[in-house]
Amino acid sequence: MSIQIESPVAEAHDNSIFGVLREAFVGTTRDFTKGSIPAALIILAIPMILEMSMESLFAIVDTFFVSKLGADSIAVVGLTESILVLSYAVGIGLSIGGTATVARRVGEQDMEGAARTATHVVFLGIVVAIAMGLPGIIFAPQLFELLGAEPHVIELGTPFMRIMLGTNIVIVFLFLLNGIFRGAGDAAIALRVLIIANGLNILFCPMFIFGIGPFPELGVTGAAVATVCGRGLGVAYAAWALFIRDNGRLNVEAKHWKFDPKLLWSLITLSATAVLQFLIATLSWSGLVMILAGFGTFALAGYQIGLRVIMFVLLPAVGLANAAATLVGQNLGAGQPDRAERSVWTAGILNAVLLGIAGAIFVLFSEAVVTVFTQEPEVAAFGRDCLRIVGYGYAFYGLGMVMESSFNGAGDTWTPTYLNFIVFWLLEIPMAYVLSTRFGWGPQGVFWAITISFSMLAVSAALLFKRGKWKLKEV
């Protein structure tokens, strides 16, 4: 079985399904501006899908081990994670700017420019991480108070939050360095970085929390120490692979560290919009939670179960969307906007089909899925409604994700930012409130607002993408 090559000038690579899968896991020297678009998407998407899965493991592992310490320790981790969302938003936003710029330079065959971009992404990451870390160290107790934590939880959790926020540089750089690799087309290294970081976190967590062997017993604080050590060593490996080892794609030398204010400002403007874009989308979920909270604990719990299942199934879609973004950047750099567009439509249709199948499963088998997580009939009823209703629009969600990521890959971060603000804040949240309260639909009104809004986002993004202004974006 093989994947069809679209051009007779395609590079000499094994395009059998096994050859493509091997490149996805081992790494590749393939030029993504030539040859098979489906093969390129698979090679980039598979490690990106697994990378997203690895990233989600950090909180799961911490929660698993910390749960043995009791409810107060679980609360410490949960409350701190709610603040760390800002670090994630900044890390993802900065990585979007880095990925788009590196991909464009790689497509132009300007590897010197790509290397200079990598060093300036590092400069920007250091400044931003320090700016976020110092307030976190100083005001950790006050942040817990702001979140409504009880005094004994504040006392227990302050060291944990100070470590996690004070060392947010490892979170930022995990996203940043992997974003550089993705832009260069080397997603396999980014996956290896996350495997190392997660493997060490799983190893260190019980040792630092419970004091196994020579390790001190640090309780919940040990989870922070373990996570920082795991992420830190993952970042160290990424830095070694990028800045020291000859990785075969993007090699940074001493001359590339020369400071270029113009390049730094370009990255700042591009990344700042991407950070805003991610925050707008993320915080809109908090607005929905506030509406649902008015319908009681059962509704809120059912929604949380449904949301966790929905987000978990979205991970493959995120990987495919990121792959499309890389292909857009590289092909625009190579002066092939039509190939960039074909890549996006191929990824968008594939994503819509995959998530459409998942949505159909949610609609038909929502009860079976929800009962895995809860046996409480009241909670399960709301969870089923959430999965079923959101499932109706899941195919649109898959298409919309690819479209928005592709704008980012082209360096047009403003278009998805505007779309997110209009759809989530001017449409979704008011619609959720009106349908659930004024129309008397209850929590189902919120779920329908999600489905309608994401469907409109997909259609709007596709229409704007088809207009093609993103092809003219300079990065």
C-alpha cells in the first residue's frame, strides 16, 4: 500500500504507508514543499498528535499521585493549574509566532534566517518567563486567596505554587523549542522531548512526594519538584538537539545569536496576537461554566465529564491542524500558495471526517461513554446531553480548527483572533445565557450554544480562508 505522489518531480522517499510511518516516528529529511501532501500531513501529524497527548499527561500524573495525599492536596494542584493556564497561553502563543516564522524561512530555503529566528524566540521566551515568574513567587498566597482557597490550603499550597509559577520558564520553553522544531518540519524531535519529560515526571513524582529511597518526602510540593525536573530535562534535551547537535534540518551557530531588534519586534507583534487569541478562546469556557453553575452541581459535574471526553478526542485533530499550519508556512515561503491551500483543504476535510465519526459515536453511544466516568444518574444525564448535542457539530469543529491553525501558520494571527472574539464572546456566551434562561432550555441551551457557535466559526473561517488574503501575509 502506498500514498499517491502528486508530482513526477517528487523526492526519492519511501511513500509506502510503512515508510511514511517510519519517518513520522524516527524523523525525516523530506522537503514538505514537494511531493505527496497526504504523506507530509501524516509525517507531521502523528508525532504532533502524540505530543499533545504527552502534554496532557503532566496534570493527570500529578493528580494521580497527589490524590493519595487527600482533598487539600488535590485542591492545591487544581487551583495552581488554573493560574498556570496563563503560562500555557503565553507558551502556545509564542510558539505560534516561532513556528510560523521558522516555517516561512525554511520554505524560502533561508536556513540562516530560520536559525536567527530560533535564537530570538529564545530571547523573547526568557524575558516573558521572568516577567511572569517573579510575580508568581511573590504573590502566591494572595493568588490562592483570590481563588477562594481556605487558610490551611493556602499554607499547604504556597510552596507548590511558587515552584510551579517561578519556574514557568520550563513550560514556556517546552512549547517554544518544540514550536521551532515543528516549523522546521521535525515534529519527531518534539515528540521525543515530551516522551523524555513525561517519563521523568512519572519516575520522579512518587519519589519526591512519598520520599522513596534517597529522595526527601515533600508531599504535594514534591509533585511540583518532580514536574519541574521532568520538564526541565526535556527542555535541556530540546536545547541540545537544536543548538548543539547537528539535527539535519535546523542548526544554530554562534553567529545566529547576534541581536536583531527588528526580528525580535516582528516576533513580539506576531506572538502577542496569538497569545490574545488563545486567551480569548480559553476564557470563554470559564464564561460557560459560570452560566452552568447556576443550574447546580449535577449540571456542572455532567458538563465537566462531557468536556473532558470532548477535549481528549480533540487531541488528534489538534495534531492534524498543527501539521497543516507547518505546511502552510513552508509552502508560502517556497512561493507555492496553491500547494499551501491544497494542504489545508486536505487536512480540513480529513479532520472533519474523523471528528464527524467521533461526533456520531457521541450521538449514538453517549450513555455508554458517560457511564465509564460516573454512575450518578443525575450527573450522567447532563453528561449525555453534553456529548450528544456537541457531537452534532463535531465535524464543523474539525474543519474550523484546521482553518484557524492555517491562518496562524501563514502569520495571519489577527483573523482567528477576531473570529474567536466575535464567535465566543459576542455570540456563544450571550446565546448560552439566553437559551438556557430566557428560553428555559437549561444546561441544554449552553450545549446548543457551543455547537452552533463552533459550526459558525468553521463556516466563517472557511469563507475567509477561501478569499485568500492570508497568502499575501509577510512574516
